[in-house]
Amino acid sequence: MNNSFTIKFLNIFISQSLFIGLAFFISSCQKKGDDNSDVSPAKLMDALPPPSIDTINSLREKILLDYIHTAQTIHPNPKNGFPFSRLDYDKIIAYDFQGEEEAYQDVIDRKGKFVPVVLKQQFLTQKQADQILSVLAKDSSYGNGSAACFRPHLGLVFFKGNKKINQISICLSCNASSSEIEIPAKKHRVGNEEYPHEGFSRSGKAAIINLCKEINFHYGR
């Protein structure tokens, strides 16, 4: 009687163990199959928001738009050099923003909207505008190398009334910049170089840092 009961108990125990083991094996295979799906790591990373972006403290669109109307009026200075001497604008506003390569390369996107990562804004006085533009137009402000990444923190946007005329984005981490209108000084070649080095020189970088110190922006710190 005891032997029969023991054998029956062992059979039930073995059957249940096999069933649980099989279920665990199937579950593991399914999970492994999901891990090896067609979704590449790059696509998964693209779906995630950049960890460095600070949208909590960013300025709202209305605040940014209203500020344009209150910015100090200035005028193009022929002494600033090409192409700024011929650009028709009456305001320049500097923006401290958290640029992120393809996502937020400029302060104003292709749809004409402010990107949601602008932290500060400050209009430039005539003196400040003349100082920085005369530097950005000089050959001597360029000539060093730059890195591949582009995460700008400084944006300079030119307005005529409330209409954007041009914008320049600057990243000192990779020593690079972009502009909607071409800046010929960036294309000049030093000596017998086959390709121009568009990165900022020491003097070009110093001028940008000095401006950011004046207006208490990221690169000034």
C-alpha cells in the first residue's frame, strides 16, 4: 500500500516537473526570439528621447515669439564683412539651447517653430552684434579642425520684424558651426590645403566665449 502510494506520488511529481520545465523552455525561446527581432539597436535608440535634453526648463513658444517684438532694433553694419554687411535684418537674438545633432540642430526648425529645448534668450545690442559678426566674417576666425558630432548650445537668429532672415548655430564642443546662408570665410584654405578647415580658430572661439560671458550663456561658463 505504501509502495503503491509512493510510486504514484513520484509519477505525479515527475509529470508536473516535466510540464513546468517544458513551459519554461518555451517561454525562454519566445523571449530569445523577440530579442533577435528585426528591430535594430539603432532604431531602438532613435525611439528614445536624448537623455541630456531639458524640456522642463525650456521656454514656451509664446514667450519666445513675444520676445522678438521687444528686442532692441539694430541695423546692418557695412564694416562687419560679407555676408552680414548685405543681410537685411533689424534684430539679432541669441539663444542658449540644448542642440542634439539631427533632432535640434537649429533654434528654429524647418516648419518655422522654435525647438522645445531653448533655455535662455537675449537680444544683442548694436555693439555686441558688430563685434561677433565681424569675427564670424573673418578668415582668421576659422582654420582648425572639427569633430563629427554637432550639439550646439548657441544660436544666433537674425530677424526682420518678426520674420527669420538667417540663423547660425554654434557648437564649441566639436568646434563647428552651421549657417543658413553661406559664410565664405569658412571655405578659405590655409596654405596648400586640399580642403578648408571650417573649425574655429583660437581667436574665433575666444570671441564666442566672450559674447556668452556677457550674456551669461552656457559657453561663457
